[in-house]
Amino acid sequence: MQKTCFVIIGFGVKTDYPTGREIDLDKTYKNIIEPVFKELGFLCYRASDIQHSGVIDIPMYENILKADFVIADITTLNPNVLYELGIRHAVRKNTTIVISDKALKYPFDLSHILIDSYEHLGRAIDYDEVVRFQKHLKEKVQALLNDPKTDSPIYTFFPTLNVPSFTEEEIKEIQESKDEEESVSDLLNSAEEAKNKLDYSTAIELLQKAAKITPANDFILQRLALATYKSKLPDPINALFAAELILDALNPKQTTDLETLGLSGAINKRLYEELDEVEFLDKALWFYEKGFYIGNDYYNGINAAYLYTIKATLEEDKFQAFANFGNSNIVRKKVIHVCEEIIKSKVWNDRDDKQWVLLSLAEAYYGLNQINNVEEVLNKVKDFLKGEFSMDTFLEQQSKLKSAIELFNENYIK
């Protein structure tokens, strides 16, 4: 009978709050965990791969209870992952493997559990590290298959408890469910494709389906907010307020999550453009600045620079106007440094945000009037574009930035 491995892990990009890093956990699953178990002949899957109706808790608990192996990645200390790991330890004597990024600082209660560490670099994992940890994980699984050792604190003290397992028919049902369309993973991938084609209505529909399957999921809510305000339906202003309402569930005023901060900044930036009320401009700048300085994040940084330029055009006091314009250029220089460091990093080729890094770099050069550098970067970005969405966004903001710089020069540079 085919063996199963259920992977307890977040999906998408998650923020590691103690360090401020954004970590793409899909890279861990797709590059390390899944390939190892597929090679060993396991049916390997995570909750987002399974199609289900009704309450997600039922299939989740069943897989935690019965899977031959469970891999729990506790990177970022996601409370859902920790809770599910606790359940697994309560019901299974062995074959639970706990892994995490090596920078994680473990809570006291986890300090006595064996945790296998790998090095995650945020948006990607170095190829050599992928090879190393795949080898380590494969050897560990093979050793446990030959000689399963108790790894559960519960079974250490209560060794006679009975262990549940899947039947062959249940495994077949899991495989069929995994192969079905419209799992959460399928919905998210299709929504991303629709968004990149500027088909926001389809993206919204798909994300709403995903949100019903996995309620209160940060990543899904963020994607839904983005598609909602970009759709401009039923009109731009109502779309923006609807997107802001979606993000309210993520507590944007208190969060340190870079994606939520960036989206909140974007929504308020567009509300300012639609309503011409400085209150929204100031809110947008606050969100973007917070995201930039917490995470050294190029997206939040380039937008903070843009809004400083806009503020410079609104000031009646010329010294304040020059201060804001100067701040915009200071931030742009920092953004250039951040982007150049990313491009020089050993995981550049593995990152899936290359188009955004390069477009942010191009905008920073444009704001500093380094036009030759802009053209050089835009020639490079063509190889990484995944659709119309990113270039459309860049050109829209570049046009606004051009007008703002011209207005500043007209008002203050005589």
C-alpha cells in the first residue's frame, strides 16, 4: 500500500516577525520536501492540495492522524502549524519530522524537540542548500522506515496508545482529491494567471472560492484585496474601499507584515488620487515607510519615494517642499542599494519576483534622472515579465512620477 506524507506548512510568502524577513514557504515545499517523498514513492501533499467541501478541519485532522509521515515546517512560528504539530504528537508515536529555517528562535516548549534546520534566504533557497537538505531528509526518512523511533513527547510517557492509519481506499481517495481541479493551490495559481492578464473579475471569483475553503487566510485575503482594488468595479472608489475592508481583517495599523503594509499603502495612495484628500496621502506614506524600514523592502520603499515627491508638489513652504523632495531621493538611493544587493545575491536566479525588483530599480533611477540606467534595466526586465500586469503598473506610476517632478521643478526650480 502506498505510503503517505502530509506536510504541515504555510503556503505563499509569510513574514518572520522577529527578523522582518519575508519567507516563501512554497519554495521549501516544492524544492525540498515534495521531491524527496516523490522519489521515495510516497503520496506527498499539503492541505491546500486537497479538494473538499464543508469544514476544512475534518480532512485536516484525518491527515494529521493517519498519514504515515508528517513534515511540520515551523518557520515563522505560524500558530496553525504549531497547533497541528501538537495534535500530531498527541496521536502518533513516530514519523513526525520537524524542520525550520535555521534563523528561527525556538520557544522554550520546542527546545527539547529535534528540529532539522535548513537555510532559507527569503524569496528563494540556494541550490546547494536544496541539494544538502534533500539528501539529509531522504536519509532520515529511510532510517525511520527501517527503524521508527518515538519522537512524540506524549508517546514517550504513554507508549501503549494505539496509532491510527489510512486504509488503502482512503489513500486512493486522497490521490483522486489531489488530482481534482480547484484545490486551494489550483485556485490560487489560476487567480494569479488571471491577474497577470488583467482579468481581475476572474481572479476575484477564484480567490473568493479559495477564501471559502480556507477562511481567514492572510495570503488569500491579500491577493483578494489586490484583485479587488485593481478591478475598479463597480467603480474605482468603491473598489478601493472594498479592498480596504478586506484588509481590515489583517489589522494593517498594527501589523508588521510587509505585504499587508504594501497593500494598505497602495489602497490609500489610490484613494488620494481619486478623492484628492491629503489624509489618504499621509496614510499611504505611513504604511509604505513602515514597510520599508521594517523589512528593507524595495516595493514599499519605491512607493514611499514616489509619495514624498507628490508631497513636495503640495507644500506651500518651499523649505518643506525641498525636504520632501530630498527625502524622496534619499529613499530612492536606498532602494537602488537594496535591489542591487538582491541582484548580486546567490539566489537571484531562483527568485520569482525578478520583474518587480528590476522595475523598482528602473523607477528609482528614473526619479534620480539617471535615464541611461533606466533603459538598461528595462531591457533586462523583458526576459522576466509574466504578463501585462507588472509593466502596466510600472508605466502608470512612471507617468505620474514624471508629472510630479515636472511640477516640482516648475514651482521651485526657477
